[in-house]
Amino acid sequence: MKKVLSVVLAAGFMIACKSSKSPGEQGVLTGKLVISELCNHYVVGLESGSLDTAKIAASWADEKRNATFSNVFSVASKCSFAQAGLKEGDVFTFEVSPQPTEENCMQCMAYYPIPERSLYIRNIKKINK
């Protein structure tokens, strides 16, 4: 009886300690800033890592540049992303925020086309020169 109880307790402990990440999402991801336009309009292409495909655009066309990009999303955390100081073409690591973050910066309302799918991201670190 003690062995059965020990197995049940061990299984319960392992379930309780299971990762809280969403299915299809892994901690640190790598992205490339493919578009950086006026008024903090940012588009990121997923370079490596795993994201739920429902959260990114498999293919998206930028009508202004007449270019098509794969596995992209727009950045919802525009203020904190701007502070990272990235330039178009920069490759960086990041994590997806589990919930929206409050953004306190001035944003203009100029239009630039971006993918409909957007993500709040954090822990942005440039990895190329």
C-alpha cells in the first residue's frame, strides 16, 4: 500500500511541476526584424524556435515594399521593443509574454501595413553585430 501511495504522490508532484508554457511555445526564440517603420510599426520573422502557428502569419505580403515574408508577426509591445534599439535586419532572441504588458509611450497613428497577428514579446537581446 505504501508503494502505491508513493507512486501516486510522485506522479502528482511531477504533474504539478510541469512547465507552464503554452503548447507549441518554447522559452527563448530567435527572430529577425524584417520591417521597422514609422510610428513603431515592427514586423518580426521567426528564425528559430517553436511558436503556435495560429499566432503568426505563415505568409504575409507588404504592399508598400512589394515583398512577401514567411512566419511573421507584428510586435504588440511597441514601446518596450523600441527601447531595444534594433534596426531592420537585426537578429535577436526574445520570449513571448504570457499576457499583454502595459505600454506607456507616445504612439502616432500613421498607417503602415503590418500582419494582423501580433505578439507581446520581452527579454529582447540582439545577437548579431
